[in-house]
Amino acid sequence: MKKTHLGKILLEQGVLKEEELAQASALQQEKGKPLEEILLQQGYLSEEAFLTALSNYLDIPYVKRIEPENLDPGLIRRVPIGYYRQHHLFPIRLEDQVLKVATANPFDLQPLDDLSVILGYPVEPVLCPDREIMNAINAFYDREVDSAEQVIQDLDAEDLGILAGEIEETQDLLDLATEAPIIKLVNTILFQAVRERASDIHIEPFERELKVRYRIDGILYNILTPPKRLQSAIISRIKIMANLNIAEKRLPQDGRIKIRVADKDVDIRVSVIPTAFGERIVLRLLDKSSILLDLEDIGMGKEELYRYSQLIRRSNGIILVTGPTGSGKTTTLYATLNRINSPEKNIITVEDPIEYQLHGIGQMQVNPKIQLTFASGLRSILRQDPDIIMVGEIRDLETAEIAIQASLTGHLVFSTLHTNDAAGAITRLLDMGVEPYLVASAVIGILAQRLVRVICPQCKERYIPEPKSLEEVGLHLFQEGFDGYLYRGKGCEACMHTGFRGRTGIYELLVMDDPIRRLTLHNTDSNTIKREAIQRGMKTLLMDGVEKMKRGITTLEEVLRVTQE
């Protein structure tokens, strides 16, 4: 029925045109995907219009949102989370002994019939957007999962012997009910980290205690202090998950864990080092399902974005992104490559490590154990006929010289350096031993950046700052468009009472024009280059930070924290 009549239903309901249906049908035959998926992908109709049309035609109720207060936890728990996820349906209420089940696909009757048999009630479908169904499933099981503190309270001494011998195929960490206590504790630590948007988990042994800390928005927070007696069990469990040697406790080890949490694929890099009081573990979490940011989303101002967009369209030259570790350089470069990526360009990267997979781009990871360094990788890349090259980092003279030669022979090269500001990148290259004339002719632009925490929108408030604190930043920077008020977050549940939620970038873009090139050729110090660039219209990191303070994006303390050297 579905394949034959779906197009006809949508035509009758007036939400689709004949020519749109013809084009979608042709694409369906070519790609073999369901018709409604093609229609939504091509933008011929929205999911709401599609479901409303089906609702009218089939006389099935349509709800935009699932109300959590109507859910029956006892009933829902009788079916595994995997079943709801697999079939994209969810029981939303029991009404007059009839179970109302939200679905985005009323034509798929078998899962609804199976649910009726399992739960023992007749089932009636209710149309609901697919995303709303998945959010309801994840939110329900999110509430059901024990916190790490509760799990520790449930642990007895006898449970310490229960460590998984073999790790099964990756399964969703929300489904914890049947796990052994230590496994459950480690899974809960990982799950909470993903839920709290942590980028790293630190498991640190001390003389009389064990600490678990999360890095959220660049700042470390104490989350948990498990009993010292659980230390070896927790560390062994993580090592088993990362396929590391649990018997080796004297040498550093590195591994990887792949998990799924609430429909997210998370890649975890594991680093273990021996310390005086036991092994210390740091886990770096990379959410592979997170959407790659566009250049517009990373916080660049309109003027800087326009000038940067002009630079990245050039056919040759070096563009450097600078800043300390954890300042978002890789995110900026990925957003840049995403913007300029097209079928007619050959883009190759050499990275350490590859953090996210970029569609249509060749990515190579360095491996010093087999002498695959940035320099040797870059040499190999040049034999692959690239148009655009990204080198993860310029660490030595050899890499710098190969990158410069590549840029001078018709390639656009992107790379990073660890310097405090944009002008400092020029002097860093000169200090490495690169000739001034090569730097002046090859480098076309330098982008310095920092990450500042964004004020939580739930608890944001206005206040009048003390004149003394404004003087710390520089009163002259507040002359234009300042109404006397700044903003801060009071702290609430949504932001863990920090007053901040999420991060954005502040930027300093130095474009290599003739006056800056002349200074470079004369081996001028970075302060002189910076002063000249400011005179020629460059906005410094502090200036950009002040702009974001005035607009209520971040706080005065945050800008001072990341810009004061």
C-alpha cells in the first residue's frame, strides 16, 4: 500500500506537486531509499506537512510533542530500549485500556502488533515527528539511569571480584540494568560525561582517595570521589574496554574505546600513565555524531569572516591558525576545509590524531613509531597531486620548509602553531630558522584564537560593572556602543551552577599585506608587527572579546582569563 499510494495521498492533500513527485520517484529508483525520505531530503515538504497530510488522510491523531508526565514508566520498562530505537516508536499513554503509541511510520504495522502482544493491550498509532520520538526515548532512559554516586553506594566488597573477562560488542550504555556493579559504575561515569558535555575525564589516584574530574567548557570540575578500594577495579575495567594490558602497571599505555550513548557514537582516546599512587587515566571524548560546525557558527565577526573567506579562496599560500592547546584550532580548520571542499578539489590532510572524519577529504595520521612524521607525511602528500593541504602542526624547521615550498609551488596550505597572538607566528617561523623572504612570500594570513565560555541563557542577568574592572580591560575599548551594562550568569541546574553553558571563539586575523611583509623581511619583532597590523585595521583578541562582552555573549572575567598573558 505504502509505495503505491503515498505519492497519491500527498497529491490529494495538496502538499506536493506532480513534478516534485516525478522527480522524487526518479531519485527513489536511482537511490533505492523510501519515498518520504527522498521528499524530506530534497525539501519538497517538511516533516510536519508530511505527517499532517497522513493524519488527515488516515484519520490518525498527530502530536507535535510527547508530554513526559503522561508516560507510564512501569509499562515502558517492559520493552528494551533497543526495540523502541530500532522501530522508532514509543508508548505515550494508556487510555481506556488502549495503548497509544507514537510513530513516524504508520504503515509499518508489524512492530506495533508485536508491541501489543508484549504489553498485552490493543495498540493505536499516533503520528509524531521522528526526532521527537527519539528525544523522548533518550530523555526517559536518561532519567532512569542511576548516577555514579548511587552506583557506588550499591557496591559491596564482594562485588570487587566481578570484572568483565570479555567485553561484548559495543552496546548502548543506557541499558545498564543487568551489568555487574563495577561495569555499571564505569559505564555510568562515561554516560554522565557525555550527558554533561565533558571533553575529558580524569581518573586520578592519590594517597588516600581516588578522584574523577570532568573537563566541561575547558574547565575541570570535581565530579566524584570513589572509595580508594575501587581504584584497581575501575582502572582494570577501563583497560579491558580499551584492549590494554591490565598486567602492565609500570609503563604508559594508549588505547581507544568506541561506545554508543543515547544514539551518539562516541570515540574515546585512553591514556594511562603510572604515578606514585597507582595508574592515572585520562579519557578524551570525541562525539563522532556531533554536527561539524560551519564558519558562521564558530563565533567569527562579520568583518573577520569576510576577510578570512577571501583568504581561503586563494589558490596558493599558507594560512596559519595559532593559539594554545584546546583553543579550538582544529575545529576552525575542519570548518574551513568543509567550506572549501568540492568535487573538483583534491584535499589531503596529515594529522595527529584524526579527530573527525571529513567526507570527500583524504586524511592521514602521523605515526612516529614507523617514522611517519608531519614532514615525511607532507612529502608523500605532495606526490598525490593535491590542491589543498592541511598539516596538523608545524613543529620543526623541516615541516615548515616543506609547507612553504608547497605553498610557493601552487598549493594552498593550512597549519597550526602554538603562539600567543597572530604576529607571534611570524617571529616563531623566523626563530625556527625559516628565511624571512620565504615567510614574507608564502604566508598570506594568520588567525589567532581563544575559546571563551558563553553565558548560560537560562540564568543570564544584567549588571553595572565597577569602573575599576573596566579599567583592567581598557576604558578606551568601551567607548563605542556601550550602554553601561554587562552580563553574567547567576548559576542554575542547566549550567551546573557555573553560569556558563558552551563556548565560542574570539579571533585576531592578521592579513599579510605589503607593509607587514616589509617588516617581516627586516626581521622585525612581533610587537612592532602587531602595532602596524592594528593601525591597518586588525582587531585584537581583546578587542573581539570586548565586543562579545558588550553583546552579552560572555563575561568580563572570561575575556581577561583567556587574553591576559
